[in-house]
Amino acid sequence: MATAALQAIRNTVPAVLPSLLLCDFGDLKSEVAELSAAGAGVLHLDVMDGNFVPNLTYGMPIVEGLRRHTDLPLDVHLMISDPLAYAKPMVDAGADMLTFHVEAVRDPVETAGKLKDLGVGVGIALNPETPLASLGEALSLVDMALVMSVEAGFGGQAFNPIALEKLRLLRQDHPDLLLEIDGGIDVDTIALARAAGCDLFVVGSAIFRSDSYATAIADLKTGIQAGSGNGNGCAAGQKQEDQS
């Protein structure tokens, strides 16, 4: 059964998710308040371990600190080699959605099942060169699929359009599954991703390197609207909107 936080995430679809990796961690409370005022409905956290990916970011204390300052759902992307080792501490810290990489685990079905047992939303992610077939039966257990449009853990990469075809195929075969994209998302690529059927759009530089979070998010939402009229749209999000 979906948690209240998972339902809250579904209710935001289609949504821009600021990736907090580029925010000012010295003034986290103000950053969260500004993002909320700018229209963010979900916050995205990239957790990297320096092993599965070459970068090292943050862990449970940042998740816990964010939870003290916001009621917004926290979407935690575990770019780590052993997601189950840190899953419960992340949930205890306040994570609402945990996404693991199919490349990082031996048994994606087992991993998805154990994460579900923690009572949070569960996502499964794959890198651009990883075939969709690798997700296998795990797709029936997860709430969301995260399609990476750049290789996880590396900054400054160009958007890989292979992600768009993966989104289209996932939307066709799994109409109720939440679909998320991460990497190189700006006002142009967000429209393409929306047209391919994406629901949730993780954005870093296009927000945090702008002069105004509110303007940046508004422009991104305009891009989503443009994409909504040029493709499959979002079956999962549309279904939720129709039920509300």
C-alpha cells in the first residue's frame, strides 16, 4: 500500500524536483523555504558513496536536517554500492522515497522487496547504457523507475537521448508506474522528457545556477506544459489527476 508521502508525490505530477546537491548547505533552512515558495513540491537528494560512483556527497544527517525544516516529500537517490545497509537509517532520518541502482545490487527483486518492507516509496534506477531488460521483475514491486540521462555520479555531462526511448517504452508497458528522469534537465530537455511520458524531473544547475529559483521553476513548468501536448503525456499522473 502506498504511503501518504508516496501519494503526496503522485499528487504533484508532473513535478520539478530540485536536486539539492548544488544548494547552499550553510543556509539549508532558507534554501528549502525559497524552493518551497518557488513551487517545488518534492525535494531530491543525491547520496553518493565514492564507491559505486566516484563522488562523495552526504548521508543521514542532511536528510534529518531537511526533515526538521520541511514537510515536503524527500526523494532520496541512493547511488551507493550497498543500498540495504543504509536504507533503514535513511528512512529513520526522514526519507519518503528510496531509489536504488539496478547496477549496484545482485538481486533487484530482493532489494526492492526489502525496501518496500520499510514502508517507503521504492524506486529503481538505471544508467544510460544499462538495458531496460535488467530491471526485470523488480518493476512489478517498485513505485517508480528513474531513468538516468547521464552516467550517475559525474557532473557536466551532456543529456543522452537514449533516456527518451526508455521512458517511452516504460510508459507504454507500465502505465501506472511513476517515471523520473535525472541529468541534464533544462527548459528544452524537460519538454522532450515530458513528451516521452515522464512524471518527475530532477533538476540541478537549471535551478541553482539561476538568479531566481521561482523564475527557473516557472520556466521549467512551462517546458513541461509544452511537452505535455507533444507525446504520450503521463499516464500515471493523468490517472491520479482524474481520480482527484
